[in-house]
Amino acid sequence: MAASAISKLNLQIKLNFMTKVIMIEDDKEIAELLKEYLYKFNIDLINFENANEGLKVLGEGANNFDLLILDLTLPDADGLEICKTVSKKCRLPIIISSARGDYSDIVAGLEIGADDYVAKPYNPRELVARIRAAIRRKTQANNSVSGFEIDEGKMLIKKTVKPWI
């Protein structure tokens, strides 16, 4: 097999195991910086500057993504309304990433359906940790079905024993 073919195959394998994140953020610079940074942590970020385009992609295939990062201050839509809509229609974890860091904005975002909220400016490494935590919670919830727990890493199915108390 030629070196370029092996390189392409390795890239495809990496992409298949990457965390897929959709972001709706109108600031191109922030989006590009995050895309480059998150890629180092096996997180593939696709950004939409236009809320309607991002919602269209989500509507056509929310299952293609592991998480949504959502800015609240968008020129063409209210981020809180997007959060409310997405959280009602699918089980995709949502992290709000917004310059609106006031207590009331954070509480409103979390109560309307966001799983987490990070106020700008923030360290991108913190965002990586928050992404991983949100996905871990989603995975744990999905892997505990009707009294059984699925451990994909160990390839085991265990019966969940709940204490009496």
C-alpha cells in the first residue's frame, strides 16, 4: 500500500473515532480558533455562523453529532429560543458559549435546556473538559437501559444492582 493511501486510511480511521460537535457561532475568528484547538483533542467541530443553516443541519441529522455549542447573541436568531427548540426535539447535549455571563443569563440557559454554560472569555482547555463531561453523562445515560449497564470499552453487559435504600 502506498504511503499516501496509508495516510488517507489513518485520517479516515481518526475521523471515525472523533467526537463530532456542531457549533452555532457568528464570530468566525472564535470558531476557527476553537476548531483548530479542539482537533488536537479528537474533537471535530463544524460551525455555522447562520442559526437557520445550523438548525437545518441539526434537523436533517442531529444523530450525526455528539454535542452542540451554542452562542446566545446571534444576529439572525435568539440563542435561548434555539436552545429551547433543540432540547425539546433531540437528546443532544448543549453547551452555551456566550459573552452574556450574567447570573440571570446562565440560570435562564440552564433552565431552558442547556446542559452547561461557559461565559466568554474562557480557556479552550476548559471547554474540552466540559465537552467530555457532557458526552460522558450522555453515554452513561444511554448505556444504562432497563436494569443493565453496557461497558463498550470492556465489551460487557452487566446487570445493574440498585441498593434497597
